[in-house]
Amino acid sequence: MASFGQQLRKSHGNTGMTKEDFVQVTKSKHVKPERVPDIAWHWQTLDWQSAERPNLYAVAWSAAAHGKPATAIPATMRAFLRSQADALSDIGTVRLACGDYESAARSQQEALELYEVLGDRLGEANALTHLGTVQQMSGAHDEAKASLDRAVVLYKGLGDASGEAEALNNLGELALRTAEHSRARELHERALAIATRIAAAREQARAHEGIGRSYLAEGQAELGETSVCLAVQIYQQMGSPHATRAAKLLRCRGR
């Protein structure tokens, strides 16, 4: 693709390229697009795409300026940029799992910026949710709240109830970290109402656990244990390892 884009720029500049010129250039053995390299990992995809993006722009501009290709190439460019954003978000998730919060936040921020350019609201909401998680775990609580608040608004506007419940639960967990127990309970209860309506078991369990933790933190043992037990039951039905974590809350209290 590099030699292809360079030839278009060198031979025709930004103007004066006819449809026949375009066909001729694509047939030339000197500008045959190079094959995509063997790729095994997301970051290899990202490196290749980043290197090739200027050349794709050159090809797209020349094609879009003349005839029917103008309707197809911009869509190709959008798909290209979306794949970059998806790769960045995936890399951010991996880096978070490795405990590299700084790199994880940077990847999610870059993904967010690409989704914003594309006008991909769902991509924005997902990236903000991931970014908020990273910020929360790294102790950047104010930034996490801002990211997750934005995600909730976007999910709600899109009618994505599952995403909204997840973001609300994340906000509830953040409030627990900052000892805002009544606020945490309110957020988890909102998440629970949505998750119950759409039968989202994971978010139901997270909400019950969060509600239970908020009650326990306030010394309301009976209410807290009841909610945690509900969370454990759902986690067990799902076969989730989180059942063990939640059950420890009860064992610690001698139940």
C-alpha cells in the first residue's frame, strides 16, 4: 500500500487524476499494493495500520475525487479507523489485566478519540466505561466518575440498557471506594432495576453485592448479608468465580 499511495501522490498530486489514470496506476507492477504482513497480535495490527494510514488517505482522496469510488472508499477508511479503535481498546484491556494502568489509560483514551472522530457513540460509551475502570483502579477517582457519568448518558441515549447497568454498577463501586455509602447504594439500585428488567444476571449480581457492601459498611448487617446472599446465589448459578469472593464477606462475619 505504501508504494501504491506514494505513486499516486508523486504522479498525480492532489488533482488531475482521471479514472483512466487510476486504473493504469493500479495495474502497474511497480505500484502493486504490498500484501498485509502476517499478524498474530492486536499491537501488530495497530503498528501496521498506523504506518499505512497516510497512504490509505492518499488513495482514498484520489479515488473519491473521481466517479463511483467516492462512495466506497470513505466507508473503507471508516472501517480502517474503527478497527484501529477496537484494537486500541482491546490492548488497553490487556494492559489493565497486567497492572499497567498508565498504558491502559493511554490506549483507551486513544480509542475514545477515534470513536469520537467516527461519530461512533456506542464505541465512545464502551471506551469511556473501560477508561473509567482504569482510572478507578489507579486512584484517579474524579476522572473515573467523569468518564463513567459520560458513559451512562451515552448508553441511555442509545437505549443500551446492558451498558447503562454496567456503567451504573461501576459508579456504585467507585462510590464505595470513596466511602459514599448511600450514594453507592442508590447507583447499584438503579443498576439492579435495569438489570432485572433485561435479565442481565451478571449486573444483577454485581448490584446485589454492591448494595450489600454499602449496608455492611454502615453497620446494617442483616440487610447487608441478605443482599450479599442474593449476589452469591446468582454468581453460583452463572458459574462465576465471583461467588467465592462475595461469599467471603459472609464467612468473615461468621455466617
